[in-house]
Amino acid sequence: MSFRLGCELRDKIRAISPVTATIAEGVLKYCTGKSDVALALFNGTDDPLVPYNSGSVTIFRKERGKITPLHNKL
């Protein structure tokens, strides 16, 4: 949610700091604008729920959506 708020409210939010999260593919369309949002991000490369290099987030055997590799997007 912090990624989406950072994208949609770029003119009102100066920084976000999600923990164990990445940006969902569907949120990228909201990331337009001229204001920069500072980002502090904390992810593990071996996280079994949130894949570091993109892929599907699966929780309790249910796919929750696809995510992008942030190190390629930011």
C-alpha cells in the first residue's frame, strides 16, 4: 500500500519505507509524475513469500499477484 500511496500522492508524500514488500505490477501505472519520493526498502533475497527477483507472491497456497524486480525499476 505504501508504494501505491507514494505513486498516487507524489505531490503530498515525500518518502516511503516499506518492509518486506515490492511493487505490484498493477501499481506501476500510477507511478507517473514529476515529484520524487524518497524510498528506504528492506527486502531479503531468500524471502519465501516475496521473491526478490520478481514472480508471484503466494501466501497459504494462494497466489496474491505478481511483483516486479525493484532493483531493475528504481
